[in-house]
Amino acid sequence: MEFPEELKYTEDHEWVLVEEELVTVGISDFAQDALGDVVFVELPEVGTEVVAGKAFGVVESVKAVSDVYAPLSGVVEDVNEELPDTPEMVNTSPYDDGWMIKIRPTDNSDADNLMDTEAYQAHIAEEK
Amino acid sequence: MRYLPHTPEDVAEMLSQIGVNSVEDLFVEIPEAVMLDRSMDLPEPLAEADLLREMRQLAGQNASVATHRSFLGGGAYNHFSPAAVDQLISRSEFYTAYTPYQPEISQGTLQAIFEFQTLICQLTGMDAANASMYDGASACAEAVLMAMRLTRRSKVLLSKALNPRYRETAATYCRYLGVQLEEIAVDGAGRTDMQDLVAKLDDATAAVVMGYPNYFGVVETLADVAEAAHGAGALLVTAVAEPVALGLLKSPGELGADIVVGDGQSFGLPLSFGGPYVGFFAARQKGLRAMPGRLVGETVDLDGKRGFVLTLATREQHIRREKATSNICSNQGLCALIATVYLSLLGKQGLRELADQNYAKAIYARERIGALEGFSLPFNSPAFNEFVVRCDAGVERLLETLQAQGILAGIPLDTDYPELQDCLLVCVTEQNTRRDIDELVDALAGGVS
Amino acid sequence: MTQAGTSGLVLNEKLLFEHSEPGRKGYSLPTLDVPEATLPAELCRDEITGFPELSEVDVVRHFTRLSTWNYGVDSGFYPLGSCTMKYNPKVNEVAARMPGLADIHPATPQALTQGALALIYHLQEDLAEMSGFSAVTIQPAAGAQGELAGMLTIRAWHEAQGSTRSKVLIPDTAHGTNPATAALAGYDVVPIASDGVLSLAEVEAHMDDDVAALMVTNPNTLGLFETNIEPICKLVHERGGLVYCDGANFNALMGIARPGDMGIDVMHFNLHKTFSTPHGGGGPGAGPIGVAEHLVPFLPKPLVVRDGEAYRLDDDRPQSFGRLLAFNGNFGVLIRAYAYIRSMGAAGLKRATEMAVLNANYIRARLEDVYDLPYKNRSLHEVVFSDKNLAGGCHTLDVAKRLIDYGYHPPTIYFPLVVKGAIMIEPTETESREILDEFCDAMLVIAQEASDNPDLLHNAPTVPKVRRLDETTAARKPKLKWEG
């Protein structure tokens, strides 16, 4: 399982790529593995306001369903339009083709509270 | 007891394997205080022959469509069911099977449901149908809730010409969900009043719900309603209590309905004093993931062979729990199988001919009754196999008189519609011969003279 | 020893629609004996595209072949936990088909349906006696609708007290229908933890003055009696709430203990579980509810009541929460349940419960050395193992599928959620010791196979008409109807 160093992670297993203006969000390799084959992804529309810690979307496998939570508050600037038709990208490429949304955060410094790779791996070990 | 196989020796050996002394020891976890310290007070058990005697005696106290000439409809219809229907659904591989959660040994049930879903789509003109709901009324209630999920609105307009029991059931399901239910008036032709509808439609309206045909048998002008509803961003929910009509009438889908529900009882199910019937539920593709109930889908097995599975289960209660699209679990699977067998036997031509016969017989009865002195037809619109009759002399005594002659002439409407005092809902199907109808007409004429 | 399922001749069969030949039909209508009439053309549809055209023989072969791809209780052992797949007596089928019961129109005047109303009334009374409740209504069409009826009754009662409580407590062992139903009744669901059985302390910690009810299942889905049920009910009542009981597992209690006596306020029965009516491949069931005295006015309408010698449908119930169906419930199912109760009698029903519990404990005793048993309390009617001890990378699903090759329906799997890899076995009372032994032998052989040759499990089943099916593609690209 891979957990790229350049990303931040949440307790609910989202990953976050923090850049100058926007942050990109998806679910971690651990999350996709736990869910199994993803069959459906529901994402918000561009312009939707999201709130840190609240669900913004849903990922489903055949027999499980999981909310995806916003790591930061802000406005959705872009969504991965490919995912609804090819939800398997969440499994095959969780950090790249499987990205979900880009948020323009209200306050970028909120990202400081997220976990780095090491802390996230410790978190996973604890959950197991 | 013939259903309990263990001999005393079996019990003794099993107890010893378990390592307890008596059957009572198996219940040690139940606190003494709640143990029942007496026998249950139930009637003495009956041998099979005695049971059948008692059941025949109970059965003998009821009027059925076999003992009486029946013109009762109102959401339950007396149609003929070919012998092959009951013979086939009596195969115990069908009726003693559980919900098909293990697809490898449930392909019979699964393929039949897939066929049921297809038949319902073909009849209603919709994209997707589920594996069944309890009945037409509860399916209608679930459709109201689905329309609210899809539109994120909370006001629903129910036509007053929709079956009153369907309206009551929808009100029950909506009771604590913050729904604003409003009724739309009936116009002079027995249709949903378009002016009232347009006046009540607004940008908070999730859905307009109509019967098709409606409770009075009248064929609603669905296309106009669909246009009005869609203009306000609302959905059109159509409830079909008498689906034989769909052999003849334009499908609700063709006329713009977004969700079509109804009851499949007419498709070979016995009247059975009101149940079990089979609710059907169909919708447009875009609403698929908001649908309630089980869905069967086609797929392949490891060898690439075609097979069927329950699918999109993440909508359902066993996975999504409090966020499920419905709490439904058991549905009316065997009843859906009855409808599937029945429709296979009738087929394309048979269903059309059956619908034509029902229509023609009702027209014949309606015209003859309408011509009688003291009787009139309040609604002069195209109707399917039911129609409203006004009896100037009142209905209560008339019905009793006819009952004494072995005729169940219709359902009085005044309880549900005070404005339809002295009115009867009369239903005629292919099961009523011309002679039955003529006798009804004569009895009606004689009953008021 | 264990008899493996064998592959016999499996006949292939197309879809109905693929059989169709223009001009065929399998139905004969009487000659039209009234003048023809035509509906205005603008209201009429064109012919129904794709609708089947088959002869009666085509139809009979089609469904007969389909039936052979199914596994029913009449085919073999069905140890499906929480579903009580007991034998479905044949005489009940005969009774339900009597014309005087099967052909009654629901709008028939009540004076002419006294036999049907008497049957319903006596069934209500019998269920009330068995469960210790004041009244029973038979209207709900299935267990989940019974739950809804129960929760709406509870909510209507609170409303009548002027209370606006908004939460319902539900243990983590509950069926998914419990939270789904609470939500449908407009409640917020508060999950609470149980450690095998629910503790008074856990309920106490959550039982604030916004909690309308606790929903429990007793015995719970681990097959364990909720030993603290009495003090829990007392506490919930003291704090102004009510207790709902999911009665799916009532087969463990008949003649032994009554939920009404434990302080439960409402419970639903599953007539298609406890009372032997067939599951029909997913339904129809029936989910009557019993309620304590204070809740009777709030039950759905109509209710069947007796006035002297006459029975009637009581619609005049001003405090009722309303109606759930167009008519009077799944009467055809009620007939079968009534026939079952009349066949068994009080002693027979108690014996059924005792033998159901004996059978579950026997299976437990035979398997617990090999399969992990997460909760060790004395089991009632069902027993829950896990896949923890399995070798060869085999999981619960593999055991379930391998059982099919041995000729058994798999147990309930991956439920309850509190047991990882749960294997939930409910044998019911109608299975003989020989059947149980053969099943246990198969379970033990499978555990051995998991370590010796795990691919036998991973590749199972191989004997049925189809092998494991691709559920992922089915969900990703749903194909829900035939499209030619």
C-alpha cells in the first residue's frame, strides 16, 4: 500500500494535495482496498459549499457504502467528471486518475491540522 | 407432531452431545421472572382432516366471486387466472425458496424477477422497475418519498380522484417526514381539475400524484398534467390500480410520467380479501439510485455464462441502514411471479383482447344502467372497466336488496366522497357475462321500483 | 457421511422474450357477448414492443425449468440465520386456496365476510396470548412494515402525551430494517454498543429525555437472550420512553417467555418465519404487531374487532396513525399462519421452540471446536460462528459457497455486523438429527479442505447451473431489463 509523502491525510481516509490556491481530495489506498471494487461515486456539483468534517460525496462498492468527508471548508471548484462512468479508477489509481474534487478553501491554514504520511500510517495501524 | 422429527432417543443423545441434562437447561439464560409459568391458552391442536373441516366451515361463511355475481372493483379486480398460473407457482422450488441472496442456487427466482422487471417497464413505458412492493398503495407512498428525494422539495399534490386508500397510505408514510400533502379537486368530468392543479403547483412542489385510470375509472389526461408538473419542476407520479388498462391505454411513460406505480393483483392474483397483492414500481433511468426495493440485474459468471444477481443493494436497508431509500426487506416475490406467469400466458395479443373485453363490457353496462329511470352517470368521460352511477333513490337499501338476490352491485362512494351521495362505483370485467350484467340491470331497475 | 450435491441434467432456458414468436398466445378468452366498443383512438397505445408471445406449453416449460435452478426448503436444509426457514406445511397451501377464502373481494359487505373476519380475529387473539400483548393488528405486509407500524404507534403515543422526542436507540446487532424504519418514522438513530447482550449501563448512558424509544431484538441476532431486558424496559419507561422489540426471533420464545411480560411495549411477528408461511422467494410475508394496553388506540386502521357474535372492521379510530396498505393485510398469509397455529396447539408450538433451540445448540456443540465462536453464552435458536480459525486464506464467503457444492443452502453470512466474518446458523425445529449431522460433517470437511486444498473453497460452487457471478460489473453497468 502506498501513501505518497507529498499528501496529507484525514482520519476518515481522505487524501489531500495542498497547492497554492486549490486543494485536491480523494480517498487513500487503504480506503479503496477496504471498500473493495468501487462501483459508484457520487460527487457534488461545482460551486457547492463544503464544510470540514461533513460529507461531500459517496463511494460505493457492491456491498458497502461510505461517505467521503471534506477535509477543509470551502467551495468546490472542479470535480472529476470521469469518475461516475469509470468508478474503478478509485481502485486502480486512487491518488491520480481517481481524484474526486478540488476545493478553494476558506482558510488554507486549516490544512496544517491534517496528518502526514507517518501519522496516517500509525492511524491505520491503530484501526486494524 | 408431524412437523417435528425428533424421537425421544434423538433428543436424549443430542442433549448429551451438548452436555446438558434437559431441554429446560437450554433456556438458563432467560431470567426466571419472565419465564411463562403456564401453558399458552390456545385451542387444542387439530389433525389435518379436522383442520380442513374447520377451514371449510370458515370459508363457507363468506361471499365470494364464486357464490355471488360481483361488480366490485375499487382497487381489487375479479379477473380469470389460467390454470397454469397456480400450477407453476405451486412448484415448491419457487414458493419455499428464500430471497435470492445466494445467486448460484436462486437463478430461477432471479431470472423470473428480471422478466417481471422487463414486463413492467414494457407496460408502463419506463426505464427501470423493481422486484415488487407490498401493494399499490404502499408503492404509491414510496413514490411520493422518492420524488421528494429527487427534487429535494417537500410539497406533494394528490389528486382527489386518486384511490382514497392510496391517499391515506401516502399520508401515513409521510406523517412524520415534514411533507405538505395537498389535494387537487375533481372536475365535473370526473378528472383531476387542471385549474386547481395549476393554481397549487409551485416551486416547492415535488410531485403530482394521479390515478390512471383514476378511482372513478376515468382516464386522466396525463400528458397535460405532465406538462404542467414539469413546468414547475415537479415530477408526475402515476398510480395504476387496474393495470389491465395498460393493455389498451397509452403508457404513462409515453405521456410523460416520471414514476409509475400500481398494483399487479389483476394479473392472475386471487382477490384473497385484499392481499397478498403485488405493488409495482417503475421510474426513469435518472432516478435509478433513489428507487426503493430490490433490483435484479444481468451479469455473467466466472465462465462467462449469463446469470442474474440482486444489484445496486447499497440503496437498501441492510447496507445503508438509516440512510436507505426505504426500509422494505421482504417484498411480494411470489406474487410478482404470478404476474409474470400470467402476463407470459396472455402475451401481447391476449392482454390487448382482455383489455378490449373489459372496456366493452363496462361500456355496455354503463349505457344500460345510465338509461334506467332513476339512475344517471355523473361523469361522462372515457372510463376503463369502472364507472360511477348515481341512484336517485339512494344506495343503501338498494345494495341490500341486490345482496339478497346474490348480487354485489358496487361500492358506495359517500364515505370517501360526501359530494357523491347516492353514488356507486360499479366494476365490470371479463368475468361478468352479458347475462350477469342484464340481471344486474334488471335488479337495479326492480330494486328502486 | 456427507453427501455432496451432484450435478444432474440442467436444462438451459432463454428469457421469455427470446422465446417469443409473433401470433402465439397461451390464453383463451370467452367470446365477447356484448357489442364491441372502442376507446377514442388518441387514448390508445400501439402494440407493446417486445411483449412476449408464447403458447401455454412454452410458458409451462419455461417456468418449470427456472424452478429447477432454485433451492427451496423442500429441496433441502436451509440454515439461514434470523430467517427461520422451517418447513412450510402443505395443508396450509390447500386451506389458503379454498374458494371461500381465496376469492373474497375486500370490499364485500362485512356481514358476508364473517368467516374471514373471524379467522383474522382469532389469529390476532392467538398471537396476543402467545406474546403477552393486549392487542394485535395483522395489517402490516411484512416485518419491516410491522416495524414501521410499531414506530408510528410509538410516535403517535408520544404525540398524544405532548412529547416531541426525536431519537431512537438501536443496538449494533440490529437488523438494518430497524434504523431504516426509525428514519422513516422521522426519528434520528443513535447506535448503541452491545457486548453480546445489551447492558443496562449502556442504555442508561444514552437514555435522555429526547429518546422516544429503544429498539431491541430478543433473542438478539447473535441468538442470545437479552438477559437485562426487564430492568432495561423499566429504565426506559421511567425516563419516558417506550421499547420496541423486533420479533424476527420469536421462534425461540413460544410457550417459554412472553415479550409483553418483559415490559416490551410493541413487537412485530414475522408470520413467514415463526409461523411457517412460505418465503416465496422473497415474499409475501406478514408482519402483525402486538402492543401493550396504552398503545391500543394508536394502532393502524382498520382493526378487526368482535361485537358479541359478529366481527367487523373498525375504522372509527380517531387516535390511529392511519393505514399502511390499500386493504386488510396479506390475508392469504394469515390463513396459512392460522392453519399452522391450529395444527400445532399450545404444546406443539412450545415443543417447536424447544426443538429449534436444541437443534441450534447441537450444531454449536458439533462445530465449536473447529469454528471460532465469538460469544460463548448459551445459544437459543441460532448460533453465530466466525471465519477466524479458517486456514488457507479462506473466508466466510468461501465456506458458504462450498456448502452449496455439498447440497446445502448457505447460512446467513457477514451478519450481525459486530462479528467479523459472521456465519449465522439457524437450523429450525423441523430438521432431523440425521440432517444436522450430515450438515455438520460437511462443515467440518470444508474446514479441513480450507487447510488441505483451499482452492476447493475459492472456486466453489462448481455444481450449480452457474458459478460465482460478477456482481461488480452488474452494479457498475446495471442491466435491469431485457432490451432485445
